[in-house]
Amino acid sequence: MSRIRSVATSALGVNRRSVLAAAGAVSVSAGIGYALRPTDSGAADTSQTPVANSRKAPAAPLAPYTKGTTLASVAAPRTSSGYRRLGDGAGWKRVVRGDLATPKSGRASRRTALASFVQFTDLHLMDAQHPLRLEFLRSTDPHAWRPQEALTVQGAVSLVERVNALRGAPVTGAPLHFVMTTGDNTDNNAHSELEWFMKIMSGGRFTPNSGDPRHYEGVQNSGLKLYWQPDSTLRDGDKALGFPHLKGYLAAAIREVRSPGLNLPWYSTVGNHDALPLGCYGSHGDSYLAEAAISGKKLMSVSAAEAKKLQDAIKNATDPRGVGYRDFLKAHARSMRSVTPDEKRAPYTPADYLKAHLDPAYQGIGPVGHGYSSANLAAGTQYYVFRISDDVIGISLDTTDAGGHYEGSIGTAQLKWLDKTLTDNKDSYAVVFSHHTSKTMTNTRPDPARPGERRHNGSEVVSLLSSHSNVLAWVNGHIHKNVITPHAASGGRSFWEISTASHVDYPQLARVIELVDNKDGTLSVFTTLIESAAPHRTDFSDLSQTGLAALYRELSFNAPGANKTLAGDANDRNTELVLKKA
């Protein structure tokens, strides 16, 4: 393909397109499916052009670097038993993967940067006092409630601080173009959480609290031994495992925080926890749940047998509309505890999600709408295409299923749009973003708003992407684990599927992705994992915003029942993924 027409301006291949695109990729299509001209990146839709403000992206060096990435250091336990304290550990080396093409010698000196960006995924910003939360499932599953859940906001702000401190793309030194979130930005589909997400990404001060403005009201001051009671001397189950007594922890967790906002443009992809109450109940479900969300009653404890029955119903999707959960809550009405009602805990709709992104108050560096547009709002869609650079487009999909359940799929209209968009932009490389992975798009339950439309699973999406020679990567999350999968098709067409760990479960990572032309008939996709800016070592006496962000990581490492394999192996972490140039 004759996509690359500029000459590198440095030995490391930082070209004119990379520099121009660093000013901000631009969203130009909300399901229209037309070709994006190279000039569209700066002029196709002036309403979407990012507006500069006082936060400016740092000047990028023309050299590779490792500082601030997991190439240099990774949090690691420094004690061997009980509650394990973290400290600085050895970095993860970069692995070259030639599953889809043979790496050729000398490519490092020839490569030209095409694009670079950061992926956030599964932030799960959490209103930890929300009345609908399923914490009580911990009686049957230790990981159904995590000790770190009150600190998701502080952890996410620290991740923003890490990105702002990066010097550019770690391999090429090229400017970073943007940050993309790949869904589950919020946890309970609550308005409170959506507001926090928008302010974390775009900047601002806010208080990560709901209900009583003066006090925390939730499972962590309930006196129940099922949950870690940090402020109390009660010998709960977590303290028996070595979790500390931290007087003042809950007051600190709901104290005002400040986010500097990203100093890069940012884009948003929707996940099941953003689209569905509790991430699993249909958006056209029982109204009782919406009323219960803002109520003054909260269920905190049930028997293990009852918890197991409800958890199985969720996993097996036997109650996609939440009718069974309504009946479950009604049956346990006498066991509920009183909390302060709060209308901000109400579930938000897809339209609310779009309106928040289009709100000028949350524009930050931009672009307007963060990928979404008024056309999305009018059409009721949450997928779009945007230009990253002259040679690369990005495509954000909506893989959530409004019919219910946490696994995903896409409808026929979106599948056809994806096919047309790739065809119309065949002269540009493409990176596809979604929340669900190919293997978790197994839920083809009809969308209640489009009952006659067929839903399509992950294997069908893989087949479609494999039919287009311009697709380089499919970037997603959902599984909370680092997994990189090669997809090969006949005729030399192939792409990489890059699934990244969450920022709520350890090891709490995000990923920098770089696309380069090796000028030898191959392309490379580099992936470099990053942690938040919080120090690896914690200080139990430090309950500042930064201290809590460090504690967030350490608590997640020690969370009972946590999966210890979410970092993946070396082939899923810091990599160079080689592709044949079609």
C-alpha cells in the first residue's frame, strides 16, 4: 500500500503526520461510513477540533526511553507471607513476536512512526456506597467485593498523572496522539460515577462521595466481619489475613480530590458497566432497580446459599432484565440497612452518556464529544470513526448488548457500518477499539429497541476484520487480563488482538501502543505497559490523595480471591508485534 508519502524528519522516523496528529485526533463520523481524507484530520469538522487550554502536552523527545514504564520497574511484593507490602521490582523486558511475520534485521534504524496512543480500560470508577451493589455475594465468592473498591477515583487520577508525565512514545519518542478508554469507565452505571469519570479525564475538583455528605455509609463501617473494617479494631476476616487498621481511612476516601485532567485529547468507548445497571441487567429492564438505586435502603448481607443462587443467575443470564434481582431485594427488605437517599445514584442512559461527553464543561483538551457527536445522539448509536493521522484511522465499536448480560455482541447495522467504513478507508491503516474481546462476544440476545435485528458474535467480527487488509490491531479490555492474540487469514491478511488488564484489579495497568512502518515490507505494533504514578511503597500513615493511590495498588495485590495471573505472561506485556505489509 502506498500510504506513506512523507519523509522521516529524524533518524527515529518521527514524521510530519505524527507531529500534526499529536495536536489531537479528530472524530468525523458517527456511523455514516464515508472515507476520511488525510486532510480530514484537521479540517473535516471544525466543531470537533480540540480547543487548546492551559494544559499543554510536553515536548516529545526524539529518542526511546523506559522511565515511568514497566520496562524500568514494576510493583512487586517485598515480603513473603501474610499481607504483602509492595516495593520496586524488576521491569518486564520487551518480547518480539513473529507469529504473523518474520522480523527483519536492521528495522530499528529504518522505522517510521505512524501513530502512538495510550489505552485505558476497565477503570470501574465506583460509587462504593451505592444501594444496588452486590457486595454481599462475597459470602460465596471472596472476590465479589474487593478491599480496594473505595479508592478507584484516587487510583484513576494517579493514572492520569502518569500519562501526563510520559515523554512521548517509549519506542520511537514520537508524540502521543491521544488516550482511548475501552469501556467499563464506571461500575454501577450511576450518574455519580459518570460525573467523576468525566472530571478525572478532563480535569477538576470533586468529592467521590454520595449519600450523606459528611460520612461514609457502606459495608466498610457496617461492623460486618465479611468486609474489611479499616477504621475499626474489629477482628474482621480481612484483618485476620493481615490487612491493617487504618484510622481515618474512610474519611480520607471520600475527601475532595483534584484531577489535572489529561494533557492529551481523549476518546471513549462504552462497556457493559457503562451501558447496563450493575453491568449485566438490560437497559430496558425493571424500573424497580432504578428506584432502588436512589433509595435509602441497602442490602449488605445474605447467606452463602442465597448469594450463590443469585450469582449463578447472573453468570448464566437467566435474569437479563433484573426481575429476579428485584424479587430478591424485596424478599430481603427486612435485612436492609438505612442509608441516605441520593438521586445522583440513578442509572444513566446511553443518551445521558453521550450528553456528558458532549458537555463543554468536560471538554478538557478535547476533542468535542471525545469521539461521540450530535449524530450519535440523534441516531441512538455509540460507535464512530476518527482520524488518528494521515495514515491511520481509529474505529470505536459498541459491543454492549442492551438485552442484558455482561458478555457482548454487535447488531447487523453496526457490522455493516464497520465493513463499509473499512472499505471506504482502504488507503488508511485501521485500529479497532471495543470493550469486549473476540472470545467474550458470545451474547447474541436481541436488543429490545431493535427486536428484529440480528446480533453477531466475536468470531463473525474476526472474520470481517480479517477480510480487510488495512486492519492492524483490535484493542479491547473486559477480561481484566493482558492477552495478545494473533489473527491470521488467507492472502496474507492478519491483525493482532490486544487485550489489556483492568485498572481495578492488580496489577492495575494501562498500555501505550505504537504503530511503525519498518520500511522492509513489515509493520510493527509496539505495546508498553504503564502503572499509575503512585509510588510502589505505601505508608499507612499517608492518607493523602497520592498515598491512597499507592494503597489502592497494594490492597488490590492482597485482595482475597484475586486472580494472580492477570498480568499475563511475557508475550502479553511489553511486545513488538510484527505484521506483513499488505
